Amino acid sequence: MDNVLNDKAKNSAIEWTVSIGQDATSGAYYVSDAEEGDGTSGNIPNCPKGNYVASGHSHPSGIIGVPSSGDLYTFLQLVKDNPSMKTMYVYGTGYKVVNGTTVTYPETYAINVYDRSAVNAFLNAYPASSNLINGKNGWVTGTKLYDEYDAAKKSFSSTETDPFTGDAAALAYIMSYFNMGVTLARSADNGAFKVVNSKPNTVAGVKVIVSNC
């Protein structure tokens, strides 16, 4: 899956999606073929075999890997509908400045569930139909989700070597703030996944501090 979706994230102008199953007895994983979508959304293929435990998709070439609002809600609904669902992986392009030059590197984000009851409670309190544009993607202006996300995106601080975008800081922050029952993790340049820790901050002018842990 990594090789296929990293390549798609680097070279394709559209999204590609896979589904991952796991054998309940042996623990073996099964990955579907990648299914093509379009420039803004993907088509999730059927689970190939076993329990449906994860999905993965690439963002188009040049686009960061941070899950979109639509990705987040898609995963939350997958968790609600599938008791074995654990993770969504999103592949994209990271950016950083090295010696005055902007360089790119592969990055992957993962949304992981730790509290299914919290997922259901969040979806009941903040349904996609009221909080996403057309119920699909993009925050609806003026909602509490939009306000908290926007404030965190505009005012965060980080000292990580591979810098976060405001979208990563904001997404991790609202996951915690709204008790969604999920966390955000990141793998930069094919390294190990680390949880994105985004906490409220008391220093004037900075809403959240974001770091890997």
C-alpha cells in the first residue's frame, strides 16, 4: 500500500483509494487494488477479505497529506458503521525549507480511533449535514467547528524539524477539543508515525502549541 499510494501522491492528479482487511485468526492483512477517484474525492473499494480495519488514499500530486474535513467525517462514519474499523491513512506531499530552498518529501497522516462511543456522540451532536458544505467537504462558516478550526489554524506554534501546516495543528486541536474519540498521527519522509499533540496555549497571540509525541 505504501509504495502504491506514495507514488500516486507524487505523480497523479487524482485521488486513489484502497481498503484493508484483516484475518481474525491469523492476523494477516489484505489490501485491495487502488481505485481511482477524481481531483477532490475518492471511491472506497470493498474490503478485499476479512474484517474491514482500515482505508488509505492519496491526495493529488503537490497537495499536503493532512486529512480534509470530508476525510475526517468519512472515517468517523466508517467507524460507526464498521465495528472493526481502526485507521484511515492519507498520503500527500510535505514541504520544508532547507538552506533557503523549499523541498518536498512524502508525508502520511493517520486518523486512529480510541473511543467508539465518543465517535457516535460527536456525530450525533455535529452531523455532517450541518457542518460540512453540502454535507461533504469544507467547514460551514459560522459553525462552532469552523470557528475553533479557523482560530487554531491561524494561531499556532511548533518547533518540529518537519514543520506542520496550520491545517494539521487545527485538525488535531478540534479532535481533542470536541472529544471526537480519534487522534491524528503523522509520518514524515517515510519515518515512524508519531501522534500530533495540539494543546491550548495561554501565551497571548498563540492559541495552540503543536508537536509530535
